[in-house]
Amino acid sequence: MAWIYLLIAGLFEIGWAISLKYAQGFTRLGPSIATITLMIASFAFLSTALRTLPVGTAYTIWTGIGAVGTVLLGMVLFQEPIEVRRLTCIGLIIVGVIGLRLVSPH
């Protein structure tokens, strides 16, 4: 179950990162509230996952999910560049996250 909590935490991390962009430096109330709410949810699920999982593994996978998801959504929502070099780096992050999951003791 800890891995499910970690996945949910990573998805909430993507959500708060994207809503932070819409908050425009916390100058827009709705997106600012969404950002803070999603941050709290992300940390809550991460902390629940950390009851069982090693902190180094969980934190790295959490940030990996957030980083990959945020970059991909940035390309879709904000027309950020889609380049082979960027996609290659995203692939490396995914390989690292999968690798950590496979070698994790829990």
C-alpha cells in the first residue's frame, strides 16, 4: 500500500507544480489555494508512504514522478519545447525511478 501512497503523493506533486504556474506568484487566489492544498496532500501521502519505505528511495521516486509529470504537462499546457534531448533526460529519470523501485527492499 505504501507504493500506492507514494504514487498518489507524486501525482499531487505534479498538481501543485502546475497550479503554482497558474497562481502567478501567489497573485491569483484560486490557483494559490489549489497549490497549497495540493502541497499539503502531497506531503501527507509522502509521509504515509515513509512509514514503510526507505526515505532515500521514496523521496527520489516522489520527486521523479513530480519532475517527469510536470515536464510533460509543461510541454502540453504551456507549449514548452519538445526536444529529443529533453525527452532523453525524461527517459533517464523514468529508468532511475523504475530501477529504485525494483531494488527497494520493501
